[in-house]
Amino acid sequence: MTLASGCKPASTATTDLAAKVNGKNITMAELDKQFKARTQGTGQTPAPEEVQDLKMQLLNQMINDEILMEMATAAGLAATDSEVDLKFNEFKSQYSEEAFQAQLKAQSMTVEDIRHELRKSQSVEKLVNKEITSKVSVSEGEIKEFYDKNRQSFNLPPGYHLLHILVTPGPEIEVRNAKNDDAKTPTEAVAKVQRLLHDIQGRSRRHGDPHP
């Protein structure tokens, strides 16, 4: 979803202003803070020539998020304090207090920064659910009609299904883990990768694949 048309980076304005969205400023300091939070702790440092492009992509996302947040607020769908409290407690419960404080320090974030991001993501999710998801309706008749017209597409020969499994060295707000078994350190991340690989290879052998 791209909503940044008409809201462009303020490259010719002041050196501290990255963009302006409906009168609200997004500063370079905010952009740098978000960039640092998302790149630190990943174990990968972007090459100098990649930093500018990555920051521009992040800025466009921040612009879109601000527009969506305004739309959610106008529609009365902004996340409430109790909803934010619930999500924050779920997120924090993945850490010990010491590990939580270390994570904040590593990403140069505060508790209020996390609460702000959670409020924004919840508000946008509620907006999308109301304006898009709830309006998508497919009847059984339509499903059957589509199947009948595309029957050959469903008779596929045996093949492979590829999945991307992302393992981070610590819980991240943007990465949802349904099992709540996030690694807390790089060592735990390596162990988790090895465990997942062992499970995948075991399942592959049970299904008779000689080359897992």
C-alpha cells in the first residue's frame, strides 16, 4: 500500500526536516532513530552505499504510516490505552527485566517509543480490517465457479513448497512469532536455526525425500 503521493521528502527544506505530512514534521533525528532501531542487533551492517536507499525506503514507510494513522484517528479507530497496554505487556513478557532494558539500550529506544509504535501498528491494523478485510466477501458459488474454470491449474504434479523462516537474535516488534519462542541472544538464534533445520530434515526423510 503506497500512500506517499503528495507527501514527499523535504530534501530542499531545513537540514533537520526529512518530510512533512499534513503539517506534521518527520525529522531527520526521528528517521535516524528508526533506522538505527531496525538495523542494530540484526548482525548485518548495511554497506555505506546502501544506507541512503534504505533510509529513503524507511522514510516512505514512515510517511505512509503517518497518513494511515491520521485516517484511523479520523475514523475513530485509534488504538486505546488499554489495547496498547495489552500488546506492550505481551511484548515485554518475552524478556527478563534486565534483557528488556538491554534491548532498549541496544536499539536506542524508550518505553514510550515502543508504545508509540504499538499504538500505530494496532491502529493501522484496525483501519485495514474495517476498510479492506471486512469488505472482502467470496461466496461458495464464486469459489466453485473459479475452480471449475481453472480445474487444470489445481491438478499439479508433485513439487516443492518453499517457505522463508526468519530467525532474529532477539524479539522484534515487526516480526510476529505465534509460538512465542523468540531467541534472546545470537547464541540462542543459532541454536534455534539448527533445531529448525533438524526438524525440517527429519520431516523430509519421513516423506521419502532422499535430498532434504
